[in-house]
Amino acid sequence: MNHFIRIAALSALVSATFILPAHAQVTVKDPWVRATVPQQKATGAFMQLTSAQDARLVEVKSPVAGVVEIHEMTMDKDVMKMRALPKGLELPAGKGVELKPGGYHVMLMDLKQQMKEGDTVPVTLVVEGKDKKLTTIEVKAPVKPLATASKAPAEHKH
């Protein structure tokens, strides 16, 4: 009898697992923010994002900036173009999406203070899953010095 109870409980647990809504599970790796000089009003935040399921990064917030936008930088005939992505950034299931200088990145604008090496910047990522449910991810991004920001882990090629 005890064996049947265990099987029934396990069966109910497995069934409940399939009924629960699927939330996008996103991992964040190597977040960092580029340091600024005094009076500079904008900088970039960079990181690697990997989602277990198809999702979209739809918003980013930070208390250090008046405006935060998801951007893309591209080259068009030797001209560098940067544009906001108002619909967000696709996070395909299982594929890493790198936010790095010269590509996708987060722009922190209307900065409220200088970003100094050694500071930590709180950043909130808002991710929308296929089920349209929103998930927030709190990130603490260290500020990298201007001279070495280009050598941050997000840019290393192996």
C-alpha cells in the first residue's frame, strides 16, 4: 500500500510540474559598466545573457540613470550607427546573447553621478517570456576603469 501512495504522490507532482506556467529562466554572466569622467552623462552596461526558453529583454532600469535603453550598434558603410530597440532584445532559447561594446548594449543616460572604478551599479532587467509573463532580474554590475573596459570579460575571444 505504501508503494502505491508513493507512486500516486510522484504522479501528482509530475503532473503539477507540466501544468505550471513556464517562466523564462535567464542567467546573467560577467555584467559590467564602463567608468565615466566627471560631467559625462552617458555610459554603457554590458553582460552575457542566456535564456532557458525563448524570451525577450523588454526593459532595463537603474537608479543611477534618468533614462535606460536597450541599444544596438551596427556598421553601415564605415558609419557606426546606434539605435534604441523599443521592442526589446530577443533571447533565443539556449543561445547566449552578448551585450558588448560595438554590438547590443544597455545605455545609461542622464547619469546622476560619475561612474567610478570600484563602484557597483544596480541594474534591473525585465524579461518577458513566451507566455507574456514578466520576470525581473536584479544585477550588481561592477564599474570597470576606462583604460581597461575594452578588455572586460564580455569581450574576450578564445
